[in-house]
Amino acid sequence: SYFLFLEETDWCYRAQQHGRVNLYVPSAEIIHLGQHSMDQNARRSLPQFYRSYCQFDRKHRAPGRVRRALLKSIIAVAAMLRLGLWRWRLARRAGAAQSHARDMLAGYAQVLAQLPTF
């Protein structure tokens, strides 16, 4: 039921809850082209990333209003810190890097705007 992000974490967690063993195979190699989903549209993907964390928490952790409020508070603080860092980067970059910084700023602003619905 995840739109994007944490679906494999949820799958591994559920498998372990049903007696399966998650194995680490050090000889296996993969190439992960990280951040491609995030880079395409930070305004949509960043809120979805944090929404997935909240969804995982709701699904697998004990219910509680205090717990949810704490999780949302942690997300809010993280988003505000990242907004500050991206503003700092924006002031020191040019060209494509400046455009990327603007996209990330818009994404973290959306995280804060959508936080109550997570």
C-alpha cells in the first residue's frame, strides 16, 4: 500500500514477523542509482518519503497520539534544518546546482505544509 519509499522495508519487516530470515549476502553486488525518484520532482517526492515513514509507523508500531506527535515533530525539525541548509547552498551555487537547490527548498516547504496530513 506504499506509493513510493519504504515498500521493501515493510516487506522485510513483515517477512521477519512471520518467521522468515532476512539474509545479508556480502558477495552480491548491485548498482543503485540513488535519488532518481527524489530528483525528478522534490516537491512531490520529499513529502511522500516522510509520508511513507509515518505510514510504516502507523502500520507496525503501537498506536498513540503522543508517539505520532513526536514523529511529526522530529520530521518538522529535520525539514526546517534541511530548509536552512538548502538556503545556504542556494546562496553559494550557480546554474544547475542553484536550480536543484530551489527544487529541494520547494520540496521541504511542501513537507512542512503537508505534515498535518501524514
